[in-house]
Amino acid sequence: MAKPSQSSFRRILLARILLLTVPVLLIGEAVTFRKARSSLLETARWNLTESAVNKGENISNAIAALKSNLLLASQTTVIRTGSPAQAREFLQQLASTLPNTQCLQVTEIDTGNLVASTCGNTQIASAKADPAWQRQQNQKISPLIRVQPLVEIDARRSLQLSAALDPQRSLGQLQLVLSAPVYNSSGRLTYSLNVLSALHKRERDRPGLLAGSTVVIDRNGTILAHPIANRIGRNVAQEQDAGQLQHLLKNAIAGRTRQDFIHLSFDRNGPDLLAGYNVIPSPIDRANGYWLILAVTRLDHALYGLQEIKVILVVLTIGLLVATLIAALHIIRDLARPLEKLRDYALNLQSHHAAERVPHNFKVREVEQLAEALEAMLGRLNASAAELETAWQEAQASNQMKSEFLANTSHELRTPLNAIIGCIRLVRDGCCDDRTEELEFLARADEAAIHLLGIINDLLDIARIEAGKLSVVTEALDLRQVLREAIDLQKVQIQQKGLQLIATEWQEPLLVHADAAKLKQVLINVIGNAVKFTDRGSISVKLEITAQPVQDGSTTFWVTVAVEDTGLGIDPAQQHKLFRPFVMVDGTTTRKLGGTGLGLAISRNLIELMGGRIALSSPGIGLGTTVEISLPLVDPLPSPPSMETQLSERSHSTNDNNFDLNEQRALLEDDLRERIIEESKRLDSISSVKSLQVEENINGSGVTCL
């Protein structure tokens, strides 16, 4: 019976499958997610690095273009010799043509006053002349242009100018002030042409956009450009990731301008940033200075596509879990259903019809083998149950047979004892008229005693057989002689019942290994049964030689004695019982004709002890019976019988060829008379004058009544 703590096979199997598949599935999804995140980060890093390179190149190219345009503008006649009104008009035209220009001013070197301006009266650069400007006019172009970040000139003024000029465009951009000297026609330094330029376009940092915002840091750590305007002019030492930024600056100063990417954060509580960086030569001091160009974007913007991947993975995970569950249920059904069928069959075995087979044809080989083993076990159990039932029925039949045997045996014992007691008492009490009548009663008592002795001997023989103590002493003997003696002892009874005897005679000896006395006892028993249960017809005793092969390839010869009668016959369904002790097919017939049911059982055991076989067959009731006794021959095959002699003895026939009934009867009377006279003499010697006393001498061989 199942315990409450036990779980079903389906539940255990489902738990095991889910325990193995779900963690693997989740781990696979996690690995996929991390791989996707790493791929997105890698893509963002390289894109940002490429963007930083592009930004650096754009800044360098823009500064070079401004320098060239500013130098050309400083050499125009309008600026050099024109009036302030003309200079102002020229600046307006120049501001519309120069890219990234926020303000143009012409400042007089000597007085520091503005001559012309496109952005009001606030000066964007110092009026002091650069020492290099005092050189001759034919000097090279590059040293004549002065480049200064607006924040380095005056941070406060930088913010004011940026807010006043274009607050939407200038805030957060890299603002540079470029100054070029203006010489008059005589070569004297008179003016400075100043340009305020925002070199890069401020880009809006949006999710998925990997261009990044521009951050420019000079070699001193000053932030020249930043998407957050109030950070412009601050030093990187004041930022959250100061150490990492300073490390990058040191590499730039050392000349290690390797392109790479970093993770950083400018605010303690701000978002994580991903940046690609590049190092370009400083336009202010190209020989010794470098600028660090950063393309910065938020980490969540760089991983913007990861959210969609996450949603897809979640949906995929749920779908795979559902598919796994459905597949597991199907697998569990295929695996558990055969076991459940076998379980149901075993639990309901008592209610199954006997013809119902164990479930078969399972897909799983081990389950099919289990079903076959269960069916084989049930077959053995059914066979054992049938054997037990048969044994029980046989035990019941044996008890009934023993009861019948006891009843018949008691009848068989009581009848001769009553005859003996009655005859002796009649003689003892002087109820006989003469001596002849006394001898007749004594003869009857003698016959009853001999019959009783035979019954007791049969009982002793079957007891010795069951105890395994019955033995035979075999020797080579002629079967014809033993058979002839047995037939001679039964001839009188055959003649008295008017039966026909048909016997086969052989010309040559039939030598067999047997115990002469025991073999004779068996033959007498078999022929006697044939005579007893045959009322009319014939009794046939035939001899037959048969050859039987053995395992070594040789051939052995057997002689078979077949005793066939035309008597009562036996039901074929009852024939298998006849060689068992105490078994009688028909108790009423046996009781009427006499017998204990031990003869055939004793005969079978004796024949088997002598190495032979005995068998009984009958077509049916009223069709006669045949008993065959087979023994192996010890001599070469004898010649076949020369003739078949039929001895017909009938009670009314006086001209028989072989036997004369009157002669046989006379011989028996003479023999009986001699035995009675001998017994009478012995009785007279021990009896008194007026009465006879009978002594019963009981010894180990039986009971003898005289």
C-alpha cells in the first residue's frame, strides 16, 4: 500500500525533467543575454572610438580652415586701410561666409579700442599684441595666428558671451578665439582681427545614437568643451573619475596616443558613461601640447537595443518553458502510462478474466520485458495454483479412496474371519453330524485363512514399498516357464467361469533378468484380475518382441506379455488412478468381486524394480481391458512362435483336448482331503475327547488358522 509520503512516478519524472531543463534553459538565456550585452557594448565602444577620431579630425581641420581664412581676411585692403564703417561691413560679410563663426572683431593695437564688431562692444580677445606679430610681414602663416580657448581667456566672460551670442548653440561647445595681426600699407602693426568660433556642432545624445557628445580636455586637465556648460573650465581633478582621466592625459603627454575606450562618470550619482577617446596635437602648442577628445554617451543609451533583446529573451524563455512543459508531459505520459497499465493490471488481477492477457506492445523495451516477465510469472503462479488445486483434489480423492479401501479391506478381512470363526465353532460345539462334515468345515476355514493371509501379505508389501524397503533378487530366467506356472494356477478359475483361454507359446527360451517369485506374483495378479472381472468371453495371453533404439545408437529388444480380457472394461478418465495404492475405480464391483486395490500398485513397483514397465488400457466400460508387462531380453532375438494354441474350457464340455474338468476336480479333492486329514490329526493331538480346541498361532509371516 502506498505511503502518504510517497510520490507518483509522473510527479517524480516531471520534477526531474523540469529540474534538469529549466536551470539549463535559464542559464542559456542568461548567457545569451550577457553575450548580447557584451556585443552591444563592444559595438558602442568601437563606434564611440571612431566618433572620437572623427571629432578630433574635424576640430583640427576646422582650426586649420579658420586660420587660413582669418589670415586671408587680415590681408584685405578694407581691413588694412579702410574706414571703420567699411571694416564693419566687411566683417558682416565675412561672418556670413566663415563656418562656425560667432563673432568677428577688429581691435586697434595701440588704444585697445574696438574698430568694428559683429557681436557688440564686449571684446572677445585681449588687445595686447602677440610678440610674434612684431616680426616682419613676410613671416610664415602659422605663427602669425594666435589660438586661445575662450575659457582660458576669461571663464566668466566666456559664459556671458556664449549666453549673449547663441545660448542654444554655444553652450557646451569648444569655443576658440583666433587672432591675426593686421598690417597697414607701410608694414606697421595697427589692428588685430579676432574671431570667436564654436568648432563642433553640439549633438543631442539620444538612445541608440553612438556618435556621442564631445568632451575636449587640454594637457593641463582643463575641460575645454563639455555637454554640460558649467563643467567647462573645470579641471579633471575635480571630477568623479579624476584618476582615470589624469591617466589618459599622462599617456597623451608621453606621446602614447593609442585609440581606446573607457567607462567613466563625471557625477557621483550620475549615470554611467561610455566613452571613446582620441588624442590630437594641441592647436595652441603643437610641439608640446595635446588635446584629449572624448566621444561620450550614457551607458543605457549605448545598450538601448538590449531592452528589446531582453523582451525577446523573456518571451522566448516563457515559450521554451511552456514547450518544455508540454514535451515533458508527453514524455511522462509515454513513460508512465505503460507502468500504470501494468500496475492497474496487477492491482486488479483478481477481477480479471482468466483469458485476459498482460498488457503488451509497449514502445519502451524494458517495460515490454517487464510485461513479459510479469506474464511469465503469472503463468507460473497459475500453473502452481493449478498444481495445488490438482494436488488438493488428489488429496481429497486419496482420502476418499482410503476410506473406500478401509471399507473394502474391513469387508475383505471380516468375511474370511467370520468364515473361520463360524466353521471352527461349529466343529468345536459338535454341531457336525459326522466326521466328513467336520472335515468340510475345516476345509472352508483353511481356504478363508489362506485368503486372509494373501490380503495381509499385500498390505505388508505395500507398506514395504512405501517405506522403500521392498527389494527384488534378479537372475536370468525363462519367462515362458514363469508365465506357464502362473497360467496353470488360474486355469481352474477360468474353467469354472466357462471362459476361453488363448495363450501364445514360443519355441525358444525368453531370458529376462527378474525375480522369479515376484514376477510370478505380478503375472498371477494380472491374470487373476482378468479372470475376476470377466464374466464371459475370453482371456488372451500374448507374447511380443519389440526392438527399441537407445542413445548410443544400438538397439535393445524387449518382450511384452499382454493380458487381454473381454470383461467389464474401465472408463478412460479413470484409468490413470489404477496404479495408485488403495485406488478402486468402482467400489461396489470390487466389494462384490473382492479385492483391496493394492494389486496393480504392487505389480507396478515390482516390475519397475526389475527394470520393466507395466501399462493398462481399455477402450471403455464393457469393452475389456489390456495389461502389458514389458521386460528387456538378455539373449538374442528368439524365433517367432510356431503356433497359437487355444484352450477352451467350458463347464458343460467333457471332450476338451488339453484339460479334463473332472480330472482336475478329482485332483483338487484328493489334495484337499490329504491336507484336511493332516490338520485333523494335529487337532486331535491337542484337543480333548468331547471338544475341539483351535489355536491361533500368530507369527511374523501372517495368521495361520488350523
